Amino acid sequence: MSPLLKSMLLVFAASVIGSLGMAFLKMGSAHLTRSPWSFLNRKLLFGIALFLGSSVFYAWGIKGKDAQLSVLYPMVAMGYVWGLLWAKLFFDEALTKQKFMGLGLILLGVCFVGLGS
Amino acid sequence: MTTATTAIPQSDPRARRNSFLLVFSCTILGAAAQLLIKTGMDHFSPHLLALVTNIPLIAGYSLYGINTLMMVLALKNGEMSLLYPIIALTYVWTTLASYTLLGEPSNVYKNVGIATIVLGVAVMGRRGDK
């Protein structure tokens, strides 16, 4: 496997884990009150843990001379695609036509950036 | 006479503007964190002494952590759909910084790709029919 392909797979994994973390942060932020202790709710902490976990995958992915940030960072945008899935599953948000259009554009953009590597 | 309200309603324009500003700042800090983490990871070595003296990596992750907390606050008061397009600016800042500061090659595929991604995020977050 080429170093860049390995980097891409790691960043891909990071995008899945990170977007899941975002969903949990959203769930957890609903439980925030004026008390600073409200930060210690399970969902928020799990969201932070997933965020940190995804950043380990990501950091591993962008390490090295062949790992161009201008190619790998845009791949993080695939998190939006997973985000739509979590929004449907966890928040029962509607999947509208425009969301599908946005999703298609993001995937197209990630492909373009990949071609530029 | 009514007592002062404790919670800010979601539609409060001031709360919304604050969320906007907070997220915009996050995009700049986020790009700076990416650059620091990249620089730090390129000098990565799995030894304790090397890790605790890897200033870019530590600074990058600290910034990333602060950024995450700021994002939580912004998401609490703001509507996710409105904040999406602003968050996408991070892609622009990071790519520009990769070209200028890291010396990565710029080409038309990358630039068109970034523009398409930002457009996609904006379209996805646009408030429209339910």
C-alpha cells in the first residue's frame, strides 16, 4: 500500500469516528446548564473521547512527507456525509433533497482533491 | 412584573450573532491547530522526552481542545444548519496555509475540490423546505 493511500484510509476512519463524536457533543450540549459540573455528563464526555480518538487516527494519517495536508484535510469533510446519517438516526432529522445535493457536492469535491494529489 | 428570564431563547439574534462570531474564530484557530499538528507529527518520535518537548504537537492539540470547547458553546446556542457553512471556511484556511507555509503544490484539482466542498457544505446547511 502506498503511503498516501494508507494516510487516506486513516483520515477516512478519523472522519467516521469524529462525526460520531460531534453527534454526541450535540446530545451532551443539550444537558449543559449554568453549573460548570454539567460539562461532566456522559454524552458530552463520550463525544469528547470520540473526538480525541479520531484525532489520533488523523494525526497518524497526516504524519510524514508524503502526507499532504492540502489533500488529507479536505477528506475530513466526509464527516458531513456520516453526520447526515447520525442526524437521521439520533435526532430523527429529515433527509431533504438539498442535503443529498450538498452530500454529492462534498463527495465530488473530495474526489477532485484526491485527483490533485 | 415578571422576573428576569434565565435562559436565552434560540431565536435571540444576539445569541445567534455570538454563535456566528465564535464559530468564525474557531475556523481560524482550527486551521492553525491543523498546521501545528502536522508540523509536530512530522517530527514525531515515540519517546517520552521527544513527546513532551514536541512544542508544535502540544500547542496544536491544546488549540484543538480549546477549539472543541468553543464549538460546544456555539452549538448550544446556535442552529447547526446556520453554522455549517462557516465551519467549512476551515478548509479554505488550511489549504491556503498548506500551500504558503508548508510549500505543498497547488493545482487546479485541489482548488476546484475545495470550492466544491465549501459549496456542498453551504448547500447542505441551507435552511429550506422541511
